[in-house]
Amino acid sequence: MLDMATLNTLGIRPPNVVMDLERLGTLSASRLSFTRCLLRQMARQRWQITTQRFDLDREGYGSAIYRLQTPNGRYHIVIFSQELTEEKRSDRVIADAWDLTFGVVEGDVEDALMESLAENLPLQEAGRQHPQLLVISRANKSKRNFEHFVEQLASGEQPNPQDLKTAGYLYRTTAVYGNGKFGIKDYFRLRDNLDFRQPFAAQMIALYVLRQFSIDQLEHIAENRAPDTAIKLNSDIQRFIGIGNSTGLGMAPFLINHPLLINHWIHCREQALAIAKVSTVDEAMQNRFVSLCVRALGYYMESDIEDHDQAERNRIVISELETVVSWLQQVPCEDTLWYQLTDWAEAALSLETQELLNSLLIELCPEAVEQLEDDQLVEESMELIPDMPLIQLKQIIETQFDWALSQDLDEPDERYWFWYRSIEKEEPRLGVRGVDQGVEKELSLAIGPRVQEVYKLVSEYLEDNATAVTIEFLMGQPRIVDAVRRIQSMSNTAYGEIRGNLWHRNMKPMHLLRTKLAFLGASRFDPLGDRWVRVTFFQGAPSIAELNAEPLDLVEFDDWSFVNAPNIQERCP
Amino acid sequence: MKVSYNELQSLSRKAFLGIGFSEAQADDAADMVCWMESHELNGLVELNEALQRILADDNHTKMPELLYQDADLAIIDGHDMSVLQCSHLALELAFAKARARGLGILKIRHCRQRQLIMGYLARLAHRGMNITALWRHAQTPLTEQVVGFRANSTVPSIRIYTLEEVPDENKLNTGITVIMANHVDLLPTMRSDYQYDLLARHEESELLAIEVRRRASGDGFDVPSQLWEQLKALAQRTFVESFDGSQLGAGPLG
């Protein structure tokens, strides 16, 4: 990472701008997103993925195994497909059966292991999973796409890519579990694993291979349904198919409980943006940026989003992006061009457009950004500084947690929600304070109110103990040790704390979900209310066939953000 | 049953919260148990004992009491609580004294499952402190344990021995003495005028090898089913029963 002095020279954005919850809720995937990083690593290191078993019946039910060979190891992605009645098909986290269940296995899949997987993977949370598994997940068919695509291929017709505008996938996952859940391998044991040590890399490979399975299964069913007429799916359409994901409140606590990791991710993104803004501007660069904007414009114009508010935000992006393209095509190529653009965006354009432009700017400096890729790992460990003068703790709160102190918690709207964990699959939920039951079991996810509590107690203690150190104060206040530890640990970071009141009536959990999903690399955000969102991963990404072909031009291989629907002139291949 | 590190840590933490531990207490207690078990030092046995003792105690509002302190020394009464409940802040206090004065001494009287304290000492050592802790397991025969961490090391040296000659003053001692030094190694070296029998000896290298082997193998922990079920039952105390409104967060109905 760059030091603070260099960052200040580069004009890195301050945390009061970057960490605003609403702004974070408009982030788009970027070159630093984990899907992009993973695919670059795969291509660079010549990873190979092959089908080892494809044992499906005519209807596509059975099992499949894909082998992943890297320079460092061998893995297998094991998939079970089963018939599911319509009544059972649900994206709700409380569901207990799915069309597909799958997992990533480290090493080989011997018969005994396969038996254990067949017994437990379909049960997901209710099973005891094998410690050779790095990831487990499940997925349901997209009702609107899968059957239609089978019919089209069976009848010898290519499906229309425009059908993927609303849901850009054939399968939608609901939860993707890693890190020791239900008996699988702990994430910390992957620290020395050169393939999957980066955050969420193992989860992303599971989705990437599932995408291939969804296409293979589709073609298999079409072939069995009409052997004489069925055709293979056009390769451009294959590329335009992603993997869906349906995410709810379960994802929200991660962002609050991993502030050091979040700080690191955002810091990398902000460094990349700062580097891009000071990069040399020439005509080629200007043209490249225009072409990226035009492609993003196409992506937004094609997105058919059900949610009214998000659709409206997308309409604004389209309008503003058209203006930006027009401006870029007319202004001279000056050294300060990117500053002119971002200053204008901050002053006059919507948050969503601002952050979209920032993501596109990051595309301009691939070499500099790639140096930041390895920086996205950090150990989430917080330690007390017991000998810190208490007055210093007070100063840190006033300096770095001013946003928390400014929340007026006497206002009913400011303390409207409380977070709790439901007994149903132990998932986090939101309750209304004073109305819903469970407030006595509230999760301490809202950092602002905790900081206020610490501040009040510290201030009172200092009145009689002006030279006290932190531990002297805490000996009488054991219940706030966690909050003090967090404040001290975060004092050397800029971007770990999300600046919003998670109790506030107008707080949108969706913003938290989108923040993480953008870092993972999700696109086509389609919220269903404030607590649930559907997204797509890997839409437009190179296929496994392209990866296996060992691409020479890695820049082109990596250029798949904000993909537009392919223009299929000949509907038959 | 086999469980992963993350499962044991997460469920223990929730169970401690269910008992009434504070957030930090629960975090630290879960880490102490996992550290012990990771180094094959009977963390689960100690956890089981601690749970039975805590659950049998009706008074859940007890807190450790600071009996005396000066710039170099602190004496705490643990009121017969487990070190999972009464040690983490006391140790931080000693840490602060050692940082300020070069040497800090802590005595915790009346505390239980003292083995588990090694889990927190490992964290303090990792923060650059040399540490020695000593406690007695039994009075007859007199059995003592000494644990020493080198600054910045993640593992200790351990000695457990019996003394044949019992001192005149030999009352039941459920206390623990911890010495921290900023700049001086405090590793245990057996040197005594009294006749002693070494019962157990763990070198840093041995424990480090266990740490590396367990990390590489990916094996989880073998947790007795009864203990696991008890942890689950305690953790459930932190969850909210399902009601109509709670289903709203479970995902789209459509």
C-alpha cells in the first residue's frame, strides 16, 4: 500500500465522502472485484477446467464433477441435480431443498468421499459437510429462462439474448458458504494456499464452474428431448449467461464485523482511483474511456429492472452518462481531464453515476491496479491498547467518530430498528423497537450508538480521573470493552467504519448488501424491497473453453465489465 | 463429532453470550478455548468443566474484584469464577503495568480452569510481552505448573512437576500468578534445591509443530456430542423465536 503522504498528494478521497452508507450502496463492480481478480489469476497461471463426470438422466438429474487443475493443486467441483417440485422451489433462506447443490473439493474425489458428498451436500445446513470442501452452495432454476432456453435449443433455434436482460442467468444461488461452515474447511487454513487465499476466491470459482454446468445441462436436456433437431448454444450467448444470486440480510453483519477487511478493500479501491486520476491523459486514453462509458451505457439501457426505485436510478445514470459521453467527445485532451470529470460528477451528477465513473476510471490503469490485488488480504484481529491515555481515546472518538457522535439518538426515527438473530437458520433480521419481540437479544451491529455510549462514560470518568489510562477505566466497565477495542483498533484506519446509523428508520440494508456484492463482482442489481436483492455474477466473462485455450492477450481476456447483449445476426449457428 | 475451528469458535461465543458474558468476554473466552484445543492442550475438557461450574452457579452478576494495586502489582479476587470470566481485563491491567514499568505482576486469587489462561497469554505474548504464569494443581502431592511465553511467540514452554517436600504453608491455592516483562525472557528453567519430579514438559518447538500440523491437515476438532448439544442449547438463548414479522427478512415470498 502507498503511504498516507503519497495518498494525500494523489488526492485520495476522505472517509466522510467514501464511507457514507448511501454512497456505498451505489458501488459498481470494478477491476478490483474478486471475480475479475480470480479470472485474471486463472488466465495468467493457465488454470484448466475439465469435465470428469457428467452423469445426468434425460431430464438433467444426477451428478457432475468438474476438475480444476492449477499450477499448485487440483480441485473438483461436485454438483448434484435433483427434481424439485414448484412448491419446494424457494429463494428464501429458510428453504430446505434446491434444484442443485454443489461444493468445491480440495484434492481428489474418491468413492468414499463422493458417497459422503451425495449424502450431505443436498442437505446443505442440515448435513455434516466434509472438511475437504472449501465451499458449499445451492441454486434454483430461473423459471423464466431455463425451460424457454431448452425449448429453443431443442427446436433448433438459438434463444434470444434479449431474454437475459431481466435475469441474466439460468440458475440463481441463494447462499454460498465458506470458512468452516457446517464442517467444511476453515478459511484460515487457506492462508498458505496460493490458489484460494484471496478473499472469496473459492466461492467465486464455485459460481464460475456452476455457470458452465448450467449451459452443459441445458444442452444435455435439449439433446435428449429432441435428438434430431437440438443444437448447441451459440458461444456469444454462452458468454452472456451469468450465475444469479439472491441475497438478503444475512450478508449485512459481515461488513460490520470485518472493519479491517472493509478498510483494506476500500483503501485499495480508493488508491486505484487516485492513481487513475493522476495518470497521463492522451487521446487514446480519452477514446478508451469513451468506449467504456458507451459500453456501460448499453448495459444500463439493456437492464430490465423490476424494482421501481432502482429502475429510476438507472434511468438517471443513462441520462447523465449520455451527457458525459457527449462532453468527453468535445473537450480537449488535458492533463486535468479526469479531475475535471470527477469534480463535475461530484458537483452535479447522481451518486450512482459518480461511482460508476470511478469504476470505469479504474479500468484505465491495469498495471498499477494489479499491484493492489494482493493487498486485499488482512487478518481481522482487534487488540486492546490498555495503556492508552483515556484522554487520547476521547480525542480519537471526537476526531474519527464524529459521524457517530452526531447521531441524535433521542429522536424516535434514529432508534427505530433493532437487529437480532432469528432462530430460523440463525439468520439476522430487523425488528421495530417497541413493537417487535426480541429487543433484549439485540445484536450490537449499530456502531454509532455504541461509540456514543463509550464517549459518555469516558467523558464522565475523565472528570475525576484526568490522567487515567484506558484499562483503569475499563476495569469498572467490562461491558464496553469490545467497543473500546474496536475504536482503538480502527484509529489507524480511514475506511473501516460505515458511516450510517443502522438503527435509523430510513436506513436501507440494501446499501450494505450492495457494498459487499460490488466488491465480489456482482452486476445487474435488482432489489426486491429494502432487504433482498438479486444480482448476476460472471455475465460476459470468458467461458471455460476460452480459459482452457490459454489466451495470449490477457488484457482482452479481462475486458468484460458492463457487458452488452451479443448481436446474433444468424440465429442458427 | 468433527467440527471446524470456525464452528467451535462461533458456537462457543454464542453460548457464552447466552450465559450472560459480555461481547468481549465471549469473544475472548471462545478464542481461549480454541487456542487451547488447537494446541492439543485439552481446551474442550476445560470448557466442559467451566460450563458445568458456571451453570451450577446461581449468581451470574459476580465480577472479579480488584483487591489491591500499585504501579507494579495487581491482586484480583476471581470469586471462584472460571478464568474465562475473570482474567482478560486483569491480564490487560498487568500488561499495561509491564509496559509502563518494565515488569508487572498479577495475582488472581480463587479462579478455575486456569489452564485456559494460556489462550489469552498467547495473545499478550504476540503483542510483544514476555510472560511467565504459575499455578498449583494439587496440594498433595504438591503439583505446580509453570508456563512461559517469549515475546512475539505464539506458543509457550510448559513444565508440570511435583515437589516431594511440602512447605509448611500449604493451604488450598486456586490462584494464579502472572509475571510480565517487557525486555527479559521469562522461560521456565527447572532449577530447585528441592527434590522434584517432572510430570510433563512441552517445548515451544513441540507446540509450534502441532500448530503447523493442524493448520496443514485441515482436520477439525472432535467435540463430544453432549458438549456440542449443550453449546447449541446455550447459544439458542441469544436467538429470537420466529414470529410473523421475523419472516420478512428471510427473503422474497414470490
